[in-house]
Amino acid sequence: MAQARRDYYEVLGVGRNATAEEMKRAYRRLAMQYHPDRNPDDPSAEVRFKEIGEAYAVLSDPERRQRYDTCGHADGGQPLGADFGFQSAFDLFDMFFGGGARRPQTGPQHGADLRMPLAIDFEEAIRGVTRRVEVTRPAQCPVCDGTGAAPGSHPRRCPQCEGSGQVRQVRQTFLGQMVNVQPCGRCRGRGEVVDTPCNGCHGRGLVEETRSVEVHIPAGVDSEMQVRVPGEGAAGERGGPPGDLYLALTVRPHSVLQRRGLTLIYECPVSIAQAALGDAITVPTVDGPRPITVRPGTQFGDRIRIPGLGAPDPRTGRRGDQVVIVRVVVPSHLTEAQRNGLRELFPPDGQPHPVRRGFLGNLKDAIGL
């Protein structure tokens, strides 16, 4: 079953008494919003773009608008594509925006950005590190200096488009004169043709090269972050500036430390005696071993915070904290004397003994610290 076509006034978002100027403004806004070049990942945008062009083509013509108001889609609502093809939606756009909807680019072109993965250690992510990476990328051909022409020759202006890189077809329609702009087939939109191609790059002007690039990774980065290296991407065509290099980071896990944002976490095993009586112990941090105090009566899951020993913020440099989570280790192998001692200290009574940590402890549990 065919899908019902929407009311043209609804498509443009105007009332049935809208003036020609109001419809023109609505078309301009919607055509810019839904142009396929602005929505490359949305296939529905092209359908919407065509629908907008069809609606405006009908409502902007007084005679067709009158027929549409009387008969609806049965008469005045003949699809735009039925007159001169889907490309006409772009022709209509070109008429409003000066033929720039799909204008080919000529002259120097900016190089493409490159993206490559980079794995670093946990400590390198916290402190920052300088690395050398090997980047394979398009570079300007050294034989022809990027012109694409063999030494001793030069590119010449394309005779078909006269150097503009585009050709225009003008035709008469019910809307008046329409201009269709397309890339030149002779020079493929470059505006120049090469009669004698360079042997080094076969006329492209670019060759593949592998280059060693020194990269500074700022302190505090984490997995899934990217580091931008300006100017180390692909070379631009016809002498254009190069693109940028983006390093997609993966941080290798630490043997005992974990990271949550700017907070570093260490799960510290202590004995029953240390938890009950208290102790001074040393724990690992990214800045080396640090002493902490386990207070008497410490419970399983209690947190001990070490200020300023977490991960730094890559933008501000401010460091977070390290949190030590106490894990009381219950021995699995006891001597008979040890068992008797525990029975004397903690005689079994067949009842559970919940730990009451109070409001502050419950709040820490709730926020995960």
C-alpha cells in the first residue's frame, strides 16, 4: 500500500494563507537543514529534501497553488520528479543559493585527517609521555612537487570547463530558467588537465610515505580519548595544506590500581587483626609507595582517601585523589590454637552481626567511593 503524501503546507510548516515571501523563507530554512550534503549519514534527509522541493515548487506557482488548494494532490500536487527528474530538487536549491549546492572544489585542497590507534601504559597516561609514532600517509610527490605533471611540463587549464572545474546546463521549466551544476567530466572537477603525467605519482600529485612523528601525550588522558597532532595528516592536493593526525588512545590496565575519572582506586587486603587493632601500612600509588593508617575497628569496604594522588585533569592539570578500599582477608587455614583463640574472643552465637556504618558510610557506598 502506497504511503499517503503529506500536505504541502504541512511540509513547509506554513499556514494555508501564507504569503509568497513566508513560503520562500520556510523553503530556504528547511532546504538548508535537510540538504543531503549536510546529512551524509541520514538516508531519510534526501527523501525529506525532495519532499520540501516538491512542496515549494507547487505552492510557489500561483496557478498550481490554486489547483492544489481546490483538488489537493489529485491535480495541483503533481510530483516535482514527474516534470524533470529528482535532480530538479537540487536545481531548485541552486536557484536559491547561487548554484553552490554541490559545487566541485578547485584549486588547492585541504588534506584529509588521519586517525590511528596508540596504546600507552597506565603510568604514561597519568604522567604524560612523548612518543615517536610511524605514520603512513599521502605526501606531496617530490618528483613533480605535487602538480601531477612530468618534470618540464605543467598542467594546463581544462578546455571543457575553462578552469572552473564545473559545467552548467541551463534549461527552461515551469519555474523559469533552471541551472544544473555538475563536476567537469574532463578534469574531474580539478579545473586543470595533465597531458604528460608524472611517473612518480601517475598524475595524482601525491605519493605514500612513512614518516616518524614525535607526539606529546598530555598527563591525565584515558582510553577512548583522542590526541590531535596538527598538520601531520594527509597532504593536500594541488599544494593545499595537510590535514591533522588523531591518535585514538588505549590505556593498558595497571596491575593493582584502577581508574574512575580522576580517582585512582586500590583495593588493600588487611588481616582481621590489622582491621580490629589498627596498623600503619604502605600502599602503592603512581607516585611510589605511601604510608596510610588503618584505624582500629576498620570494617570491610571502608575507604581511606589520599588527597592529590589521583589522575590529573588533562585540561587543568588538577589531580584527583587515590582511594584505598579495605578488604579484610579471612584466613582459610588456621592452627588449632588459632581457632581456640578466635572462639574465645568471638564465641559463635548463631546470629548474624551486621556492620552499622552510619549515614556517611552509606553515602559513600551510594556514590561508589
